[in-house]
Amino acid sequence: MNNVKKNNKFRSFAPYLVLFIIIGAIVLVANFQGDSVHEIKTGTLIKYIEQGKVTEIEITPKSDESVYYVEGKLKGYDEDESFETIVSTPEMESLTGLIKEYEIEKYSTNKDPGSGWLVPFLLNYLPIFIVIIVGYLLFAKLSASNRGSMDFGRSKARLSDDKDKKTFADVAGLKEEKEEVAELIDFLKNPKKFTRLGARIPKGVLLVGPPGTGKTLLAKAIAGEANVPFYYISGSDFVELFVGVGASRVRDMFKEAKRTAPCLIFIDEIDAVGRQRGTGIGGGHDEREQTLNQLLTEMDGFGANEGIIIIAATNRPDVLDKALLRPGRFDRQVTVNLPDANEREAILKVHAKNKIFNEDVNLKNLASRTPGFSGADLENLLNEAALLAVRRDRDNISMDEIDEATDRVILGPAKTTRKITDKEKKLVSLHEAGHAVIGLKLEDAEVVHKITIIPRGFAGGYTMMLPKEDKISVRTKSEMLAQITGLLGGRVSEEHFLHEMSTGASDDFKKATRLARSMVTEYGMSDLGPMQYEEKDQDVFLGRDYTKSRNISDQVALEIDRETRKIIEECYEKAQKLIVDNEALVVLLSDALMKYETLTKEQIDSLVENGTIEAIDTLEPEEKSASENEAEDKEEKKENKKRKGDEE
């Protein structure tokens, strides 16, 4: 132990010793004369002058000492050799006479420097001061880096400021979720109200939901409503390469939070640090598991963290450790679902505050046309629409930009420059018309809102079919069968009209097969009975999904395949019957798509009811100009007739 202390003292003293050695070396170098100087007496100098050995001489007076410094060179000296002597004032007169008498070629006399101190000071002491300043800066930087290394285990949680303060007024929708977390705000404002009756407020609240539904925004609003310190950190900020750093950061985070309690700590994407322990190839991740253990201890261990409420968000609650979800830690889960139509309208109104819209924009209709959109998707949709309006030099955002933005969000930008042959265009139009007819004529099918053959992304065209009304999660068997039938309508239309098959239905088959298999293995909607043979597809989680054993036999697996094929074949036959019974409507929709490329719901309804598109705004530019010219001719004829009648 004594040796360790001595080593530590030496290490702390070593930098200063090195600095002292450097300064001493600089002083020696500054005072070291590189030339070889010979000191001689005045008599010797006079003798050398008389002998003609002096080739160069320089005299510098020193008034305060009444002496002169004489420097010079003799014959035979090297370039770096010289002599010097000190001559008194009386001797200087005779020396000057000898110099003039023997006519030394290189003779110079410097002015009397008097009592000046600046030049000697700069020459002798300025280098020392420069070395000291440079050394101080270097050691200051070194000590700062040492402090940074000592702070390696400090918490990265940041304290939110009031500049980005949010309240529940900034969070559209989520009515039930706000009511669920309202208790936290009441507790932070008036804790005695709860402790009086012996109630214990939840220590942790886990916000669970799909990406973009507003979990982080809700946490900010909780902090803003409670008006308490709000620390926020990402789950990935805990995990480092070195084992133990994450646990140290957890300890430091709670230590800082205790000083400002009551307060809130928000951990975003907690699944980065809260995954199940002992999983993964090789048995786990030591750093992450130590960090999780420390988090579990701080939330509910021997020590008490009164007044600290943890809010965490994740979209993968299935991978979290069970100990993290038990009562006393994250003992309350708040599910933040995708918004319904009313909530989508409220969200659109929030994001539309700073945007200028045309009169034809109806946010309520837009909300009904965007089922399955999250809050982030809706914000992105309006932003894309605004960007399109700017690109088109519009003064406001119209419904055209919003429709285009919706398509861009779903499938990507339109590929208008791609050259498409008439044969391919006809095939795609018949394919999409087949999808649309199934949706129009099948009772339980979804409503057809739009058809287009303009390619986007990997799709040559698409038919937008939306549910008749928003549903939470329950779907009937007839609705699922109708969806499968609609997906198969494209291939059926190709075969019936072109007697040909294409690769355009591959994605339709993928969706239909997945849905049919889920009906058999998960929902019990087949002759195999109400049993679940497979779990829902999950992202690969090493150590869990790979080691999952099969719970069905080969015979049952064969029966599952047969039932899946049976559902697909029955839906295919139904699609064939609908296409044959509505041949004229398929051809009508296909011809309209060949002409206009995109059909809206109003135009589709007009075709179904009247067989034509009556809206003037759907005509091509050439047709518009022709109709306008015809109307102008009629007006001109009327004017001419009226003029002739007046003349008569």
C-alpha cells in the first residue's frame, strides 16, 4: 500500500519535474553562445593592433560603468571565433588613435544604450515566460482530459429546459392515455393527497406502442404539466464498450435526480438496455446486463428513491426483462395506439397551424382517408404536401398536393419519366381494374378510394382500398376472405382478358398467403378447429426464437398447408365469378385508366352509376380547350342573333 501511495505521489509530481527540466534546458540554450569567444586584456589588444593582426573591431559604450566593450576578430580566426575585452574611458582614447592610425577596415562604434532594459529583458527572459505559458496551457489541457476520463462514468441524462416545454394541449388525441398518467402529475404537485390514504404512486410507467404514435411527446407533456425537473436519456447512452460504465451512469443519474426530487426521468427506447438477461449467442451481454441490474436495484432495491418517477418508451415490450415489468418498477403500462379518425383530425389540425391551405382542403375527409397513419405519418404527409406546393410555386396547399403527398408517403414518388409500352399499360390497367371491381361488388370488401397506373416504387400501379370504418383490432372471417379475394382479383383479370400471367401479382400472393395462413394457424378459422398452431411472426431475437421448438407434427403441418391452399382456391374461384359477371365494368375502368391514368373515388362512382366521367376537371387539356372553344362559339352565335334582331 505504501509503495502504491509513493507511486501515485511520483506520478502527480512527475509532470512538474518534466516542466522544470524543460525550462532549465531552454535557459541554458538561450544563454549559451554558439561562437568561440576569447577574452583578452587591453594591452594585448593594443599589441595586436600594432602588429596588424586585428581585422575587425566593434566598440560598444557602457555609460553607467564608464567602460567600453570591445569585440572583434584576428587574422587566422574561424568564422565563429572572436575576441572581447573591457576598456576603460582613459584607455579608450589611445585605443581609438591606434585604430585610426593603423586603418582597420572593419571598424564600427555602437551608440550608448544608456539605461535601457527592454531589449536585454526580451532577449534573456521572454523565452522563459513563453515556455512557462505554453507549459501551463499543456498541463491545463492534460488535467482537463484527465477530468474527462474521470467523468467517463457520469450520467448522460440531460435536464430539459423551458424552451421546448410541452403540455397536454400540444398532444392531440390520446384522451385515455392522458387520463392514465394524470395521477403522476397530481402526485408530483400534491404528494400528501396520496400519502394521507396510504396510496403508493407507481414508480415507473412504460409507454408502449407502434413507432410515431407520440410516446416521447406524451412524456414531455407530463413533465410540462407537472412543472418539475425533467431528465431525458436514450437507452443506448448507458451501454458502452467497457463493462461497468453503464451501471455507473445509472447510479450517477439517480444520484443527480435525488438532489432535485420530485422529478421525472424519461428513458427513450429502453429495450436497448432492458432486454432479457441470459439471451443471445454466447449467453448474453455483460455490459448491458450489469446496466440492467443496476437499473433494477435503483428502481426498487434496498435504497428508496422517493419522488423519482421513471417514464420509459418502447415499441418492443416483448423483449424486455420480466423483472423490469414487475410491480414496484414499471408497474403500469400505458398503450399508445394508432389514432382513430377523430384523433387523426385533431392531429392534422395541430400540424396545420402554420400552413396555408386552399378552400378545397377538408381535414376531416383527409383523416377518414388515412387509416393506419400514426401522428408522425400525418405530420410527414402535411410537410410533403407543403414541399410540393412550394415546388409548384403555389400560394397555398391544395387537395392535389395532399393526394400526391399521400401517395408519396405510401409508395414513394411517381416515376413519370419511365417509358411504358401500350401493352404493359393495358396489362396494368386490367390488373388494377380487377382489384377495384372486387372491392366494388363484394359486400364485405373495403371501399375503393383511388386507382392509378402511374408506377411508384416497385409497383406498376395500385388500388387504394380503405376500410368502411375504423376498427381497433377485431376482424371477421368474411372480411378477411373478402380481402384475400380482392388481392387475387388482379391475376384473375389478367388471365380472363389477356389469357396471360405476369409477375405483377407476386406481392398480392404474398399478402394473401400470409393472411390465409394466419386464419388457419392463429385465428382458428378453418376445419382444423379453434387451435393456435403458430405464434405471430416476430423479429429474430437471438437465443429465443432460434431455440424455440416446434409444437406441431409433420402431419399437422401438411394439414395446415392444405387448409391454406383451400382458402386461397375458394377465394380465387369467387374472384373469377365476379370478374366474369362484371366484364363490362372491368373494361370500362381499364379504358378510363388508359385515358386518365388516375381515377378518384368520385370518378369511379360516376363510372359505375353512369358509365361516364361527367366532371369537367377530369378531361384532358385538349378536350378542355375544345369544349371551351365550343362554348365560346355558342355564346358568339347568340350574340350575333341578338344583334341582328336589334337592328331589324
